[in-house]
Amino acid sequence: MNRNSLRNNPELLEQFFQWICEERKRRLFTHTTMGVVDLLDSPAKVKKRQTTTAKRIARLANDPHRKELEEKITKTFPELAEI
């Protein structure tokens, strides 16, 4: 779909927007974004960045200090456990 097609037929914008959403969903498996570069960079570059991010998220999830803090928060604010 090129720029002139979109200019000449605005109804294509919805289809184009759907493609953008699907492509972002396919590329962003960590559900984090770097903005528009997630669509402009090559899929390989985005995958590398997402893989690095996934590793960082995993390290944070397993951090003992974070777990201690979450336990303290749960004890202090038990009503937050349901959120």
C-alpha cells in the first residue's frame, strides 16, 4: 500500500491501521515498545531488542530484593493483593 493509494482512497486507512496494529503485536512479544522504530527497524533488529528486554524483565522478576519488597507491600496493604 503506497502513499498515493492512501491519499486517493481514505477508506484504506482503516486497513492500513489494522496492519500496523497486527505488525506491532507480532513484533513486540515483551509488550514493551521503543516507539515508531519498532515498525521502522528490521524485524531482526526488533527481535534482538525484544530478546534483550525479555532477559532484563526475567532478571527483575527473579530479583530477591524485589520479592522482599512485594511481600512487605502485601503485608502493609493486603487489599492490593487482589489487584
